[in-house]
Amino acid sequence: MTQLANKHILLGVTGSIAAYKAADLVRRLREAGAEVRVVMTEGAGEFVTPMTFQAVSGHPVHQDLLDADAEAAMGHIELARWADAIIVAPASADFLARLAQGRASDLLSTVCLAAERPLAVAPAMNTHMWTNPATVDNVRSLQQRGILLIGPDEGEQACGDVGAGRMSPPEQIVTRLADLFSTGSLTGKTVLITAGPTREAIDPVRYLSNHSSGKMGFSLAEAAVEAGARVILVSGPVNLAAPAHVERLEVISAQQMAAAVASRIDEADIFIATAAVADYRPSRARPEKIKKDQSHLTLELEKNPDILAGVKQQHPGVFCVGFAAETTDLERYARAKLEAKQLEMVVANQVGPAATDTDGTFGSETNALQVFWPGGEAHLPLASKAQLARQLIPVIVSRYEQRDRTAAGKGKIVKLNQASRPKI
Ligand SMILES: Cc1cc2nc3c(=O)[nH]c(=O)nc-3n(C[C@H](O)[C@H](O)[C@H](O)COP(=O)(O)O)c2cc1C
């Protein structure tokens, strides 16, 4: 269930006899790799204790809307922003009514109202409550607004009645949630991604490199897999595990990275170059460790291959996305790169002291991105790199599909056939 790996899932638990099943749901979500925070209604607290959810989620449970401490840390807006998806399970009849009315009368309903993320509900109630026209109307209205309805199942109920109203089993809820993250927009496509830094050997123990952590590239690899792509990830030396279902090629130097890309570019529909490839390498890597007996040491550097420019020149049919980390004049440099290398898209981010909305370092968990393409742009505000990757993939897909449509309209063949592509 890779789609849920590293996802932030906010679980709302309401006052239903099925509330105890939500503890198993938390466990299964975490097994699938998700990070889970729990919001309980007052009613839920009559059925299960917050301690249960704190123990299974590993985080304090959120209960009160008007809580000065929570506002300073994880208040309703913070929670709404934190979540990649919200699931209310079990969802009581009363909660469905509050949601349908757009109430913000308790923490959970307020978070649901404030969130712009996918929202799912797994109702659980007596079968006559479920079939009551009031509930039927509420549920219809929620579905019309795009809220995902999971269940309920039919069967014998806690009260002895038989019929629809039982909460769906936690494993089914996890599967339906995972489906939310499988867009399928890249099904049948192959995405080649470079990530991380490169190391350029000075001698057997020293090298030139940079602070790239590889997190953005790895997050994009994961998001592309979620979107249905086959993903090949060419990674410099980083301390990250490859996301599931990603084919990882490990390299050290820029020349190795260029060779690895060249060996696989024939398979790619989309090439995303997030790696911070060293521009220069020592002209001669010394075979033995350099001794410190000289007061000055001069290293001669020579230029490394420009991997992205090479791909675009020799494989014009591949949709190429470049990354630009700049300390100043972000837009000007990003647009210049777009133009000079004839790329389809450049994703730019500010680094260094001018990066006011991040900590300005390569390795940070968060980032804010500006995306430029010929004639357009998009801004993705500060978020975790995993969240940004999931926002960026649809932007890339939309431009990729538009290019195909335009080319089809002009009768151009966009993708070179495999055999006719020259090697870079
Ligand atoms: C023993 C008991 C069991 C209940 N089970 C359910 C239930 O399964 N589903 C439901 O919608 N309401 C059920 N209710 C009613 C809700 O707890 C009540 O409507 C409550 O106000 C819901 O609050 P909440 O939605 O804020 O959690 C039950 C009430 C009691 C006393």
C-alpha cells in the first residue's frame, strides 16, 4: 500500500459504538506507512479514551476547538493544513448532519470545513438512522460536494437490528483511502528522475560536492509512482531509502550520472532533473592522498557534462523538467534556463539567506516552489517536500498532456520512436 507511505492522515472519531474499531484503523494506516493524527469528538470520548488513540498513533489526541495550547501548536487551521487527507471513521449520523450543514461547532467539523484536502467518511449507525430520509439527504449532499463515502456495510448490528449501517472494516477503509492517492494520470508512462548531489573526487579521500539531500527527487519519484508511472531514479550519494516500486540506479560522480541517464533515457517519456550536479570536477583526481606539506594548493577544475541540456538536445521528444536553486533573481535565472535549454518546465526555489519562507538550506524538509513554462507559471507555497511533489506532478502532467494535444493538432510526432533516438 505504497500510496499511503509518508502521507499525513487525519482521523476523526465520532460518538458511535464502532469507535473502538478506529484504533485498529490507526494501526493499519501506520502499517501502510502513513502518519496519523487523531481528532475525537466529545461523543467519541464516551466510547473510547483519548489514551487509546494516543498509544496507537504515537501522538497526543486533539479534542477541543477552544484550546489556547493547541492554537499555539496544532490548532484547527494547522491540522487542516497538515492533513493530506481526512477520514472520519466512524462518522455518526449527527456528525454527517453537521458536515452537511457546514457547521464549525466543534474541532472536527471545523477542521473539515477548513481543509482543502480530500475528505472521506465511513458512517456507522443503526440501520433505521441510516435509512432515515434526513440522513439520506445529508449523505447525498456530501457526495455531491465530492466527499468520499466509504460503506456502510450490511449485517447484524450491536443493537440487534439487521441491515445497512455497520462501519466498513478498517482494511477496506485503508484500501479506499490509498485509492485517493492513486491518480493514474501517469499510467503507461516512464519517468526518469535524477536526485541528490554528485561527488567529484580530488583524491581517494576527498571530494567536491554540495548540500543537496535528494529529498525533492525522492519525493517526486514516490509521487510519480502514485500517479501510476514506471519510475527510474538515478541517485547521487544520499541517505535515503528508495520509495517502493522505484528502480534506483546509484552513482557517485556527474560523469557516472550522465552515463546512467544516457543508458535509460530511451525509455523515458518525462525527464525530471532534480539532482544538484556538480558543474565542475577536478581535472585530475590524484591517485594518492594529497599531503598537507604545501602552504598553497591549486586545484584545476574542468566542466562536467550538462546532463539536462544533453538530454533535451538529443532527445527533443522527451518532456524535460529542470530544477533551479538560486540565491537571487529567481525568476530571471529560471526563465533564462528554460529558454537556454529549451525545456518544457523549470521548477525554481530560493536558497541561501534570501529564502525567507524556508530555512534556506538544501536539506530542509520544507520548501516553496515557483514553476515556469513558456507562457505560464504556478506558485506552490511552503509545504513539506512530499506534499510539494504531489502538487507538482499534476502540474507536470497537465503541461505534458497539453503539449501532446498541441502537437497532435499540428500533426507533429512528439515522441521519437525508440529505435530512432540517438544516444546522448
Ligand atoms: C450507546 C450509544 C451508542 C450510539 N451509537 C451511535 C452510532 O453507532 N452511530 C450514531 O450515529 N450515533 C450513535 N449514538 C448517538 C451519538 O453518540 C450522538 O448522536 C452523539 O451526539 C454524536 O456526537 P458526535 O457526532 O459529536 O460524536 C449512540 C449513542 C449511545 C448512547
